[in-house]
Amino acid sequence: MPPPLTVVIVHRDASDKLARAIATFADQEVEVRPLVVDNGSRPSHLAALRTIIGERGEIVELGTNTGFGPAANAGWRRWLEAGEGEWVGLMPHDALVQPGTLDRLLAEGSARPRAGLVSADVGDGATPVVDRYLGGITRPAATRDGWEDADHPHGTLMLARRPCLAQIGLFDERYFAYCEEADLGIRAGAGGWEVGLVRGARVVNPSTTSGSAAVDYLQLRNTLLLVREHSGRYPATIRWLIAVVQLVIGTIRPEGQLPWFSPRARVRALIDAPRGR
């Protein structure tokens, strides 16, 4: 009998959302073992977390907010050291896995010997790709159901294969949050692994529309880092100039920007990214 599928869940101060997320595992045929990595939650949430998990899984307490990528790495390292199972899952604490999704991801990934990273369908009708100058973007979906090649997986729900992680390594922790899955996907593709998503294997994340100045900063800084690391200085310079133009336009016409658009955060990102900060 195969071991349970370990799913690493990155959590911080949202025990109610995590409880709803874990409840969705009951709608999967595969047995799921939750491995919750806590990013410095308050005592009340930690206490609730221990009640929610009980003996069903494991909690790794980091004591501080290390970011999504570093917390995911802590869970993945624990799974790699345990040596159980070919696949490991990853999701944030508010992802709601729809019925049968984990089963489909496992089936589609296992049917492809070189599949290294596979993610669920978030329902946006788009496929994640990486542009040499723009970084992580999307293109329209090429299929309505089943496997579709992608440049990187969705961080909302993904599975990673043990030999793939053993070869390419884990998330680059410089990213803290955002773009780390794009960097991982590029490295997987360069290592000869297939990366894709499975249309129809749905996951819902009600919090994807939330944001803050910190999110605006991280998304821009990390995009500039991604382009510099994988495309070189010239594309990175072009992307930096594009960001400057976007900053000017957004400052003049803020009504057309996302609610968390922050000129101050973007200026800081434009300064920090070339300095590697």
C-alpha cells in the first residue's frame, strides 16, 4: 500500500482558513498527510492549529515569518529526509482543493516519467509562462482538460517529484514570496523535467485578490531578480525601465491601478533589485 501523500501547508495567523483547507482533503481518494509549516503565528492560532491537526499530521513551528518559499523548503526538507513517497504537495493555508483534484494530479504526473512539477487549475483560463523580458506572465490555455505544458507551476497547489527536487534543489529563498515558483520551474525545465498543470483539477483560493504595499514591492523586486538571474543584464535593464514607466503612469493616473499599488514600495523595489537587496 502506498504511503499517504504529504501536503506541505504554509500557514500564518489563519487557523480558521486552514481548517477549511484541510477539510477538503476528505474529498480526495488518496490519503493525505498534512505537514503544516507555521510562519510565526500568534499563540491563539497556534493552539487552534494543534487542535485541528491532532494526530493526523505534523506541525513545524518556525517562530517567525520566513516567507512562503523558505517555509515551503522547511516542509519539503522534512519530507525528503523521511524518504516516504514519490510526490509531495504544497499549498498556502487558504487553498480549497476541489473533489478529486489531488487524485488527478497524481495520475497525470505519474503517467509522465519526466514530469517533475505539476499544478492544479486555478480556473483563470491561463497558462503560466516566463517571458525573457517581462518575467512571469500568462498565455491563454491551450486545452480544456488534462495535462498542459507550462513554464512553471501555480503556487496555489502543486506537486513536486522527489527525484526532481533532489536534482534541482528547492526554492531560492531570496524571493521570500512571489516568483519563487517561476524560478523553480525554469530550473526544472533546464534539468530536463516536464512542468505542467492539469486542466479540470481545480483549486480555489479566495484570497488571491488581496494585497498590500509589501505585495507590490515583492512582486516587482522579485520579477526584476527573476529576469536578471535567468535572462541577463540587458533584459533586466529593459524590465527595470518598463517598471519606471509603469510607476510614472500609475502615479499620474492612480485610478487605473490595483488597490495595493504603492509608488513608495515600487521605488524601493527599483532601488533594491539592482543592488541585490
